[in-house]
Amino acid sequence: MARIPDAFIDDLLARTDIVEVIQARVPLKRQGKEYAARCPFHDERSASFTVSPTKQFYHCFGCGAHGTAISFLINYDRLEFLDAVDELAKRVGMEIPRDTQQRNANPETRDLYAAMEAASTFFRSQLANSDKARAYVERRGIAPEIIERFAIGYAPDGFSALRDALGTDPGRMQLMERGGLFSKNDRGNVYDKFRDRLMFPIHDRRGRTIAFGGRVIDPEDSPKYLNSPETALFHKGRELYGLWQAKQANARLDRLIVVEGYMDVVALAQYGVSQAVATLGTATTPDHAELLFRSAPDVFFCFDGDRAGRSAAWKALESVLPRMKDGRQAMFLFLPDGEDPDSIVRQEGVDGFEARLRAATPLSEYFYASLSSDVNLSSLDGKARLAERCKPLLAQIPDGAFGDLMQQRLTELTGVGARASAPQTHLPAQRLNRAPPAGAQKRSLVRSAIESLLHRPALALELQPPYRFAALRQPGVELLSELVLLVRERPEISTGALLEHFAGREEAGALQKLATHTLPGEEDSQRDEFLGAIAQLGKQVEQQRIDELNARIRNQGLSSLSAEEKAELRELQSPRRA
């Protein structure tokens, strides 16, 4: 895979404000020159995640996650490298060179996306051409604009309609099979997976088709819903049907409504409720919960009121509980038996459905009502039982007002005392201001120089080749030399871009740790310390050469030195060089 030019990455990161990128996804609070938040990459009770606007990188003191704006999008939005670069480039008005995009695109993935889009186009054309499918859509009251918005289609009855339409050459067949569009019987015969079904394309966060859901048209057929299997593009526990459409319809999402089926999403959208999404034939997973709260602060879970619906609701609660940071809300709406959002909105209209949402049960109420339903709270034994049930669940809630209030409610119900004192915070200021232990070793000159360059790369421009220190046989010297040469080649490079250069290498972790430190003193003193360290390393090179020559004399005699080497030794040992 061809590499995106370093100069382009440097320019992109220089134009990108990492604080803005992360702030749009994670609430940040200013702490001195940096910003802090609870880490979005692991569950924690205190803020150990920091973002540095000067260095243009982030770091979590809890789990060790770190990187630039590019790596943040890769890890947070689950984008491929090229997609992350492309998204940042669009933010700042840059465009990746076309030839670079083509060279860097994974041909297998690219072709698979193309095959899925071709299948979607085929299904849409079949809906327009099928009297049976059109009659079903009209009967369900799905408007043409909604069909267009969700790219709804139809898979014809028969075993080879899709295969015959998109080609039967081995390469195309293999792509369609990898995309989960074909099935294979015991005899090895390949046939269309989706047949005589209304087709709902599932889109990723960039609007690309990655999978399908198919609903039966004949009510006697089964299963009612058939989803694509897991593929290289599609992981059902990480995707939400309708999320892309919801983001397109809302400049800012203030809520998301989680429903059970594709038709529920479509029906609500037709009535103007454009914030509905659906899990894909699976319970709400932790990945779903994280994705929901990344997209909106308020999440409504809308389920049937039967046993299965309440079981699904509890699984959703378990997934969202560790993610209930302050400012987030989770609500639970249970519908009457035999009803779903599709039927409710058609019977009661959007006003009726909105009224039900306003009356939804907050997570806190649902939590304690569920856990205490079979408990006698008038007895000490019952109170103790409730407290023991709640304890491990409450411990998952991040520190903050919500967690405190949940504990307070438990105290009101059971009399169990308040939460123990919060664990020690991981704020970097506390770490950095902590006095070093007695007897701690003084950091090496090489490490000091590397640390200075990470914080202020431009210091390397004050050094003139040849770099004497490069001959020193000490750990880290090769890395120091590489950093100096890198800055000389890319004078405008930032701390974040330097770290990006070493991404994936074994040195990356150590460099990241050094970059999180705070350099003492003002800029002038920092410069003096760096140049002083380089000068001292130069003297160490001289001593290293003296030791080498003297060792040869001891082992082989003075005659083993050439005349030039004897003169060199005299010069190195002269008092005026001391």
C-alpha cells in the first residue's frame, strides 16, 4: 500500500484543531493549558484522558490510549486510516491527491463496497418492477420519499435473480459470497440468500452499503426478518440501522429512539420522527450503547411490554449503565401487548407517540423497580438483598452526579450507607506535580534531548551537521538521530505529527510517555538545556574515542596505532579540550 506523503499529513495535522475534533464527540473541560475528560476508550470513574492543543495529541493515563486527531477518529469512529485522513481533510478544505487515494485504497475492500452497492441498486430496481412488492409497500403505507431515503428494495423470488443480474464470473461470485449475499447448500450449490423479501440496506457511518435486512412479504413465510451474516464490512453488534439517515435528517441529534425492527424506523421517519434506529437482530451491546451516546445525549429504548421486551430492555440497561456519564439520559418506553412503534404512530399519530416518549420511565426508576420487584423492602432481609443486587451494578457507573444520586436512592430504599470515597484521580497535573521519590535516578542526556525535541521539534533546526553525538554507542542515540533528521526534512512538523510518524513502531509507546510530560522552565531555559545536553553528548563521544584508543594500546601496544591515531589521541587528551 502506497503511503500518503508525509508533507500532506504534516500539513493536515497542522491545520486540524484536535480539541475541536474530540470536543465534538467527548465533552472536554479546560485544565490549565490542556483539556481533560473521562476516557472514551475505557470505563473509568475519574478524568484521566487529556488533550493538548499545543502538542496536538491526546493521552489517557488510565488505559494508555494516545495519538493524534487521525488516530482518534480511527479508534473512536472506527474508521480506516484513509477514511480518517479524508474526514479531517474535508474539515479543513484539503483534498487527498486522487492518485494517492487510489494507491492507498484496499482493492479487496473497495471492490466489496462496490458489490454491495450494486446489489442495493439491483434490489431497488426490482421494487419498481414488481407489482407484488409495490402493492405490499402501498399496503404498508410507505411513502415514495421514505423509500428513496432508506433505499428500500425488493429481492425477487427465485434462487438466482441477483446472481444472474450481477454476473456469474468467479471474481464477482466470490465478492457476492463474501458480502453475505449468497448461501450454499450441502451439495455446494450457490443460490441467492434473499428471496421474495422487502430489502433494507444497512449503511455505515459514511453512508456506504455494508449489509441488508430482508422482511417477508408473505406472512406465512419465515423467518420474518433475515439479516446479512457477519462479513469483513458488517458486524451486527457495532451497527445501528437508520443511524446514517438520522444524522442526515438532523443537523444535531438531541435524542435517539431505539426500536426493534426496520419497519418501525421507517414508519416513524414517515411521520416526522427522524431519530429512530434499530439494533440488527441482536440485543443492545456495549458497542451499540457507546455509539448511541456518541451520537446523542438522550437515548430512548422502545420495546414491547411482554417478557421478551423487558428482557431486551434489561440487557440494554446493563450495556448503558457503565456509560452513564453526567449529561446523558436513558429512558425506557414499554408499548402495549401486540403493538409496536409502527402501529402506535399510525393509530395515535406523531403527537401520541411523542406523548408516550415524554412519559417514558427514566433508567433510575426502571433500575430500582426491576431489582426490587420480588423484594420485601419492609424487612431487613429484603433491604439487604436489594443492596447486594445493586452493589455490583452501581459500581459500574462513572463518578459524577448521576452515580451519587443512584447511590443516594439506594440509601433511601435500604438504609445502606453512602458510596465509599472516590478512588484517587488520575489527573495529569497531580501526577506531574508529585515530587520524585528520594534517590530517583537523574534522567539520561539522550532521554532529555529526545524529550525536548518531542515538545519543541524546531530545536533540531539549531543543530548543524555533522552530528557528533550520532557516533555515541548508547541506548536511544539512533532514535535521537532519527528525530533530528526527521525535523530537518520536515521543519514545520508538530509533536502530534512526530508521534504519528512512529505509530506502530516499538518506540511509539516510550515517545508517547515522554510527550505527556511537562518540560520545566521557560522556552529559553528549555533551549539551553537541549543544546547543553547535545554538547555533553559530543564530549561523551570524545571520551568514547579516547577509551577505544587506550584499550588498543593496553591490549596491542602503542605500535598498533597509526600516526594519525596517535595525533588524534594527543589532541583529545590535551588540557585545552577539558
